Amino acid sequence: MDLRHYQRLHLQLSPATNRLSLLPLSTSFLLPPPTRLSTPLFNSESTPTPPLSTPLLDTITSPSDLNSLTIQQLKVLSNELRWDVIKSVSETGGHLGSSLGVVEMTVALHHVFQAPEDKIIWDVSHQCYPHKILTGRRSGMSTLRQLGGISGFCKMKESEYDAMGAGHSSTSISAAQGYSIAKSLLNKPRNNCIAIIGDGAITGGMAYEAMNSAGYLKNRMIVILNDNGQVSLPTGTPSAGGTGAASSLSATTSQILVSKPFQDFRSVAKGLSGLFPENIQEFNKKIDEYARGIVSGGTLFEELGFYYVGPLDGHDLDNFVPILEKLRDSPSNKPVLLHVKTTKGKGYAPAEAASDKMHGVAKFDVATGVQIKGKKGPPSLTSVFANELVGVAEEDRTVVGITAAMPGGTGMDIFGRRFPKRTFDVGIAEQHAVTMAAAMAAEGLKPFVCIYSTFMQRGYDQVVHDVAIQNLPVRMILDRAGLVGNDGPTHHGAYDLSYMGCIPNLIIMAPSDEIELKNMIRTAHSIDDSPSVVRYPRGTGYGVEKLKNLFGYDLPEGIPAEGKKVEIGKGRIVRNTGRAGAARKDKVAILSFGTRLHESLLAANELEESDKDIAVTVADARFMKPLDIDLVRSLAADHSAIITVEENSRGGFGDSVLHFLSLDGLLDSGDLKFRPMNLPDAYFEAGPQYEQYETAGLNAKHIKGTVLRLMEKTKVPQLS
Ligand SMILES: Cc1ncc(C[n+]2csc(CCOP(=O)(O)OP(=O)(O)O)c2C)c(N)n1
């Protein structure tokens, strides 16, 4: 759909009535029949008219093109840019709401500052699409988050305008401080370093560490707090009041803003006067203090050593631009906190109306905001986990669930709807979540801490120091463990087996399918004498047919309603070779850990079908720690080769098996071959998950290839 079509839609739908109106006769034949939308698409108050074309945006090839534009032109540009973002994301999917909320801010920043020399640093950077469009990547937007395309986040390799790559939150203030110190020590002529951080990202502890240090060291920098009242995804949990923000900081600032109107430009500008030398201060100091003092939200930042300015309306370019200019021209070295209020999803009625403000979306229809859903398949592993935990918690009132700002992603929203008082959303604070869970466990609760594998990297010391060394039975549920698709390298759960596997006292399990996931949740619940980890990838279960036909389950009544505990440290043989009498030299064992068992079984079936001399056994390790050494010994005794398969980088399951084989002397005689199949030592760019498995070499055909090479049926390519 091109912009002309938006214009036609705009004409078609009157905001007041949601009915067909104003339709020019000459174009009426182009339009679908009149529709009635539950939400008016174009809200005349907040949404300017969608542009018919983008003449101003078309002239922008680099951000310096914005420098000479008037405020009026910047407003026109913002309107064109907003619709360009909507159009792009409707075709690729991605993070929409956050980008729409910062359109005017992005335009203002690139108008006032001189990137790339001035550093504009986006926290998390899921809101960077307008920035990408203005910094020479407009034509790449059709490839956003696609294989070989541009990233959905800021990425230093991609553009000199991406001052810092991101994806994880709360890093921007540290980065701005680092740039500022470097610029000052290197005597660079300009020192403008701006961190833009949301009220969600600022709940992360690192942001306060950085503010504390910047305030104390007095580094010149601007932190823009982008306050849109949404901290978690989707926002809040029932325990935090339903849709309330999971942050008291955000709640405080919101209260201030509803209880009094925004400060107008004059009072904020008075607040700025303190940043200028005495002799050029235009404003009365008393009024300045008053202007800042009435906003109690600023006190915290002032205490940290920041000069607090705000709050101001982040969509109001008339005020925003001159304030940024003042900050740019201020000779002060004191760090500044500019508190800006924005609306997530601004200007696109379906996004403004959605509870998650269309935070992350699939492709969608621009006219209605309705997302294009894939075919309905088996339930996601996330929901299988959450529903099983609900079952466990029905029987045991000591079970509690914890999420760090990801209730939707981790299934804690499902748990929270059933047990609002036993669900805790701590904001983007993984470290805190883990230690809090440790103490809950010490006092007799059974905490399930549900965090994506990639974000658990933040809580690593807490896992070691507060959970494992204290030997507290915290259940750590790592969702998205493995390759995650379009979010790309910052989000893959590629390392948890490596960083968890080396910690003593930890039980580590990975289910191979949805039934095993249910079993492992029951198992984790039963482990009261040590911490435990259950990790599983992004994706769905396999469904009854596949579970019966490929995995060999007997499921007369479908998937069992409840999981069953499995024996700790015990794996299982899932597929015995069809060649009962095969000699050891012709036998290969595939030992899988996690959901690559599916691909291992496919490979085994194909191998035995295509080559009568090869016999393949497939085993599911279930536990990486404690490793089922009896199973490994028996596979070693009966087979001439063992292949391990896992969705983790080196240092994970395969290395644990190899370590054991070596220590146990099973490799000493030289008649046992071993090959670990894991994620190669590389970063996997955005793309469909299946393609990433292809690139990683973890699909059935790669497992088959590895077996054929081990059995000397094909040549071994030299490792480069
Ligand atoms: C360390 C870490 N934990 C969790 C996330 C997942 N996450 C991405 S955006 C987001 C919310 C960010 O809120 P905010 O900064 O206010 O930006 P908004 O989405 O509201 O624009 C969360 C929790 C993350 N990126 N990094």
C-alpha cells in the first residue's frame, strides 16, 4: 500500500463518525466498501493528515539536511516520517509503538545536534527506526530484521550514526559518559553526548550506576528520560495493579503529570538558566528554583548530581527544539536530565489504543492495525510452561512467579492472571529478580524466576553469589534459549549452558518437546535442595501427531494434562537402531540436549533408510547437570561414534560430555569418535529462525552429514 492509499483512507473515514465521508467522486471506485472501525484510524487531535507523498523526507539523505529546516518544516517532516515508519513496519513487522513515540524527538535531535560527531545514543534502541530513516537507511527499511537486511536495533557496524549498538536495556547513560570523558580528555572541539532512555530502561540498575558516576565526576552530557508510562511488555502485571507501570519512578512522574499541566516553555527555559554563566543568565533565579522545585520527580536526579529540566511535551517541537539548543549551547559541565513526556504509538490510532501500544508487531494492515497472524499450530512452549506452572501453583501455595519486565514474553501474564498476588514484575532488573528470589527461597517460598536466556546474562553474578553458593532452591526458567530469529545477535540465548554449566550445585535441564517441558516444570518444583534451571527455545510444541509418529509417544488421550517428575540426572533412549544385530563399528549414537531432538530423529530415520550399513541410536540427555554418565558410558560401549547436538555455543553440553569421556578414559583407546554439534563461534544476524538453524548447521541434514563423515561415507572438509 502506498501513501496515496493512506490519504484515500483518511478521506474515507471521518474521525468523528467512523463513517464514509468526504470521498472525492473521482476516486470512489478505488475504495473498498465503507468500514466501521472500533477505533478511528486517524484521530484528528493527535494525528496530522497522512501525507499523500513525502516531498520533504525525500530530500533528506543525511541528518545534516535537517539543520537548516524551520520548526514548521520539522513538523511537516515529522508527519512524513511517522507515516514512513508505519508503512515500513507494516511490511516487515518490528517494534512500532516505541518508534512512533520518538518521531518528533528524533527530528529535533538531528536538527539541533551534529551527528555523528555529536553522539546520540538510543537505549535498548528498539525505538530507532525514525533515526535509521533519517541517517541514510530509508531504502533499507524494507529489509528491516530480515535475513541480510538492516538490524532492528542500533548497530555500530551498520552506520556511523549508531554511536553505540544495543538491544539490552539501560546501557545508554554509561555509553554517553564514556564518550563524554573521551572527548574531553582528547580535547575534541565539541562535546555533546546524548542518551535517550525510556522509563522502562531506567528501571535497570546500570542506569543509576551511570548517573551516580556521571554526577560525581561531573561529565558534560544530556540524558533524555523518555517517559511514556510503559515499563514492561505488555505493561504491568496484575500484582502491580493490572495495567500499571511496574516502576514507582514511572508512577511518580505520571502522577505529577496528571495532577498539574506540563510546564510551559517559559518555565522550563527558566529552569535552564542555571546552566549558563551568571552574567548571561536571562532569568530570575528565584523563578528558576520554583520552576524546578515544583516537580518533585526531579529531586532524585538532582540528588544524583544532575541538573533536572522538565517535564516537557516530547511531541511539541516549538518547545523541544529551543530547549535542546539551549542545552547544546550551555557551557556547563554538569550532566543534565531532560524529562520528556511522550505517547507510545503516537499518531497511529490502533497503536495508541492497543494495550501494548503495538510494541512489537508482525506485518499488519495499515488501515485497521490488524496483524497478519501465522497459521494456528500447537501452543508456544512459553504458554505450555505457564499453564503447567499454574497447575503446580494450584496445589502448592508457596509457588511464586517473578519476571523482569517481560510478563507477556515469559508467560508470567498467564500466571499473573490466575495468581496476581503471587506474581512479581520487578521492572528491567534481572539482577534484583534473582537475588530477591534467593531470599524468597530461603524463607520458604518456591520462586520460579522467568527470564529470557539472553537477559539472564545480566543476573549472572547473582546466580553464582546469591543462589548457587548459598545453595538456595531457586527455579530459573530460561525462555528463548537458542536462536531467536529477527531480533538478532543481542537477543540469541546462545550462552546459558556455557555460563551456567560451570557453576557447581546447579541442576540444568532442557526439555525436548512440550510433554518433557511439563515434566521438567514438575521436576524443578520438586527440587528443594539445590537451585535448578530449565531452558527451552523460542517456538511451539510439536503437537500430538508428531509426538506420536516421530517421538514414539503413546498418547491415546492427547497430551497429558499434567507433567510427571522425571528422575534427576537420568536421560533416555528415544530411538533404538532398527538394525538390531549391527556391529559396534557401524553404530552411531546421537545424544541430543533440548529440542534439536526432533532434527536428530529425522536425521536418524533418513540415514537408516538411505544406507543399510549405518545403525543410529538417538538419546535425549534431559540433564546437562548432573550428566547421565551411565547413559554416556553405555553409548560409548555400544557405538563407535557419539555426536552431541544442542542449541548453545561452545562450552555447553557437548563440552561437558567430551570432558566426561576424556576423564573417564573412554577416548584413550582411540576407538570412539566424538563430534559436538553446537552453535558455531559467530554472531547470528537477524533472519527467520529456520534460516539461522541452517546457517548454524543444526538441521537434520547437517546431523546426517556429520554421521556420514564420521562413518567415512563422505569426505571430511577441512575446518577453516
Ligand atoms: C536487560 C533487558 N531486559 C529486558 C529487555 C526487554 N525489553 C525491551 S524493551 C522493554 C521495555 C522498555 O521500556 P522503555 O525503555 O520505557 O521503552 P518503551 O518500549 O516504552 O518505548 C523491555 C523490557 C531488554 N531489552 N533488556
